[in-house]
Amino acid sequence: MINIPELDQCVHCGLCLNQCPTYRVLQLEPESPRGRIHLVRAVTEGRIEANERFAEHIHLCLMCRACESACPSGVRYGRIAEAARAVVGPPGSPLARALEGFVFTRLLPSPLMLRAVARLLRLYQRSGLQSMSRAFLPARLYEMTAMLPPLPDRFFTPQDEPLPARGERRAHVAMLGGCVMSLLFADINEATVRVLRRNGCDVLIPKAQGCCGALNIHNGETTMAKVMARRNIDAFLDCGAEAVIVNAAGCGAAMKEYGHLLRDDPVYAEKAARFARLVKDASEFLAALGPVAPRGRIEMTVTYQDPCHLAHGQRVRAQPRALLTAVPGLRLIEMEGSDRCCGSAGIYNLTHPEMSQELLREKMVSIATTSAEAVVAPNPGCMLQLGYGASRYGPPLPVFHLMELLDRAYGGEAPPSI
Ligand code: SF4
Ligand code: SF4
């Protein structure tokens, strides 16, 4: 059945166990990386079936990849989990799976459909229906809608004309708009473009791009994920950019793995590997370029949440901190377990609300002990989850994306016409 070479690298030492959020909460071996690796191996060897119980263990994993950071043998657990999920399919009841199937294979690949849904949500938020819906929506569904920030007046729209560098030209880059970032956080995308331009980058945002497919891959849907990956490779690879900039950690981690996703594709394998080398998180790219020193002061004490797919998935930890502490007036206080998952994990907070809320409560306690005035988390899922945590459990702090604060320190400006 499934052939997963990474399974052979595990020496069962158990050093990953205490870094695993689900093991820390439940203290059960099958809910640990080592336990899950045992289970996947047993399935590949035909000793157990890939049944419902197996699927539950595989889906209770957050795909946070903290076990990869802890593992001395270099086991790429994320690849093992993705292969297992491709066998068991998405989580939940048959109805939930049908809905997830629609989202993964119809909604996410279609920028037009995504925009139409976002417009409906905006109408729902602004019509007053949202406040009334508490009375008739199931509690979980209501909470889902309550987690969303107010949708912006206009969404972030790609354009094929490059936006020129401010000052001396130092690089020519392309940028992923991202589906969630473009619709829910258009202002942060615009801030990211301004920060890049301030740092001497011509910025191209190719129109032909689409959703990166990260949610599909993490939930075991690889057929459409490959279509989405090929589309992005075609959109970005030959546009002449020196780097493809991403400001959402989950998207960046997935795009850096396109080479693995398309490794057996005779036409795209080489292109995917080349594309993956171009992908850079915005902080990673700026730190390597040598950022222009921001002049504006931000008198604020912040704490930094490492997005799992940035810290564990891309090993980018120092760069965002260096950029933050370069802002005059801004002070960084580390929280305990800053690289522990906040419980967001794609759609995990919807599919596994109890575990997700347990991890969020723990995270908010860590944040509270820092006495910071704000939280910085450069990933949309973490921002939504921590914003929800701040309103539900406290402390009631604002949550910023790193690029928002950098943009402010560079002086910001009226949004460019993008
Ligand atoms: S995944 Fe790595 S850390 Fe965990 S048991 Fe296996 S070898 Fe040890
Ligand atoms: S990815 Fe995260 S939740 Fe899953 S096994 Fe590894 S540490 Fe545990």
C-alpha cells in the first residue's frame, strides 16, 4: 500500500514526545509522534487496517511539526502524516467530509468563488444578521463566524504590472496574495508590498496565481493540491523574480514542499523543485537582503508567537525577531513555549474544538505572564486564533502581523492602487 521512506528513520527514542501538544495534553502513546509512526508503519506492513480509529489518531495530530524540531534523527513527520492522511481522507462525519471535499476541490481552487463567498460573509457581517444569528445558528457555527475579523471594503487583487521599488532597486520579487490573506487581511498584504518596496524591491503579484493548496495537503487531499501547485508554478516560475515572497507561514511551508508533492510528475518534478527554492517567507527574505533601518518609533512591548509552519516547518525563528527588535521603541518579551501550537492548525480548530481550545487557553496564559501589550504572529490562522483567545480568555490584547508593524515603522502610506 503506501510506501513512506521517512518511516525507517525513526529510532523510537521518544525525544519528540514532550514537544508534541497532543501527547502533552493526553499522555497517550498513540497521540504522540512516535506512537503515530508505529501506527502508520503497522498499516504499511498490513498488520492493522487503516480504519476509523487509525484515522482518529492521525487527525488528532495538529501537523504542527514540533516533533521535527525535536527529532535528532531528522524524521520528517509531516511527510509521514500527509501520506497517512492521503490514505484515510479528510476528518469528520460523512457530512463534514462532503463539505470539506467541496471546500478543497471546488472552493479553494477558484478565486472567483472564494471572492463571492467573502462578499456574502461581508454582507452577513454588515447587515446585522451576525449579531442576531447567535439565536438560531448552532453554537459552534456561530463561534466560527465570530472568529472572523470584519471583512475589508476591498480585497487584495493581483496585478501583472510590477510595483516599482522605492529608492535604489535591490531586487525583483514576486508575491503570493494567498486566499485567506487576500480576503480577510488585504491590509496586511498591502503593508507587505509597501515594506518590500521600501526595501528596494520591484514587486510583481501575478494574476494567474491561486491558493497554495496547504489546507488540501494537510487534510489528505492531494489530487487537487497538485493541480493548484502546478498552477502556481506556471504563474511564478518564469516571471523573472529572484524570490517568491509569502507572508503566511502555512502557505510558505507548503510551497517549499512542492518539489516533494510533485516528485513523481514527469513534467513538473524539476520545475517544482526549482520553484520551491525560490519561496521565501517575507521575514526570511528581508533579513537576508539586509533591511533598510526603520525610522518610525513604536513604543510598545510585544511578545512573539512562532507560527508552527515558520518555526518548525521552515526553521525561521531568528529573522522575525531581528526585524521586530530593529524597530525603534519596540520591546520584545519572549513568552514560555512561543513555538508551541496555539491550536489553530488550519481547520483543526473546527474539526477538533476541544483540543484546540485546550491549547489556546494554555497559550493565552503564557501570553498573560509576559505583560506584553500586543502579540505578533505572522500567519493568518494564528492571528485569528489568538484574536479569538484574547476576546474569550484574555488578556484582551491586539494581535499584529509582523509586516503591519514594520510598515508602520517605515511610515506607512495610503494603500497603493492594487
Ligand atoms: S520521531 Fe525522532 S524523536 Fe521521535 S521517536 Fe522517532 S527518532 Fe525519536
Ligand atoms: S505534528 Fe505536532 S501534533 Fe503531530 S505528532 Fe508532531 S508534534 Fe504531535
